[in-house]
Amino acid sequence: MQAEAQVKIKKTKTMEESLNVIRAGVLGSNDGVLTVVGVLFSVGAVTSNPFTILIAGVADLFACALSMASGEYASVSSQADAEKVVVDLETQRLVVNRSSVEADLRDFYLSRGVTAETSQKIAEALMEKEPLEAILATKYDVQLGHYVSPWAAAFSSMICASLAGALPLLAMILIPGSAGVLLTILATAIASALIGFASAKMGHGFPKKAVVRNVIIAMLTIMIHYGIGRLF
């Protein structure tokens, strides 16, 4: 029964694992919108040929999606490896220097205002029951058997970058002329606002500030890239 319970716990994602995927998706979405709309307006400032703009936009969309995926995979892999290293480290400490692990647990509760006597009792109780899980949670904020997934972060970032970047691209290509340009700007503003709102909610920040900030950055991106295109 105990083994089955442990398996069930490991199958349930922790908050950190879920937020890791959401964070990667938000970053991918933001990057997808800004890079694609930047290329569209820089190329569109040079030529009005729809096919040329389409090729440039699609090429950038694929490049952005793959870049975000590879970046997330490398970054999160490093984090996951670091988590596994501390698991190995504390596993060895429990074998060769068990008393130092108990001392770390006691000091953890002492630092949080628990009395010395109570801290010692808590440390001893944890050492008898689940010492490895306890030291990982208190010292490193790591939950045994739960490591952030590089693949989940990579796919989340790639998919969200592709979907978000496709919005300005479709608006620019499907609607010809100045109407398409205005629709692209509107689509970019809406997408940036939604991304800002999502990131603020995820980080317990200020949604209004995040929305305004993201929209301003998106508009500046369009202006800067259009200006660069006009230089040529």
C-alpha cells in the first residue's frame, strides 16, 4: 500500500512542474508575437509583395519556435540536473554523515522561530520517517521524484510561440493593403495584452500594468522594425 501511495504521489504534478510549463508557454507566446510582427513590418516597409512577406514571416515563425524550444530545453535541463545532483548529495550524506542532516533539519526550524527543544524533536521525527524527503524539501525546496521537465517546457514554448506568432502573420497575409496592416497591429496589441495579463496572473503581479507594458513594447517593436525597414 505504501509503495502504491508513493507511485500515486509521483504521478501527480507539483505546482512547480505545472508553472514551469505555463511559464515556458507565456515566454514563447511573447517572443513569437514580437519576433514575427517585427519581421513582417521590417520586410513590409521594403516591399509590398505578399509572397515575399509570407516567406519572411513563415521562416521567422519556424526559427522563433525552434529557438524558444531549444532554449527552454537547455535551461530547464540544467535546472533538472541540479535538482538530481542535490538528491544524490543528500542520499550520500544520509549514509556517511546522518547526524549532519539531522542538524540541518533542526537548524531549519530554529531559523523559523521554533524553540530549540521542539526543533530537535521535529528533526528526530523526520529522520525516523522520511529523512531524504525532509532535507530536500527544507534545504532545497525540492520534492523527491518531481523534477521540472525539459521536454514539457520545450514543447510548451514551441507550440505557444507558433500559435501566437501566427496571429499577426495571418492578419497581414489574409487581408491585403492598409486594412491588413491595421488588423496586424490590432492582433498584435490584443495578443500582447492577453500575454501580459496571463503573466501577471501567474506571477501574482499587477495585470493592468503588465497589459499596458506589453502593448507598449509591442507597438515600439513595430515602430522600430518599420523604421529599420524604411532605411533600406
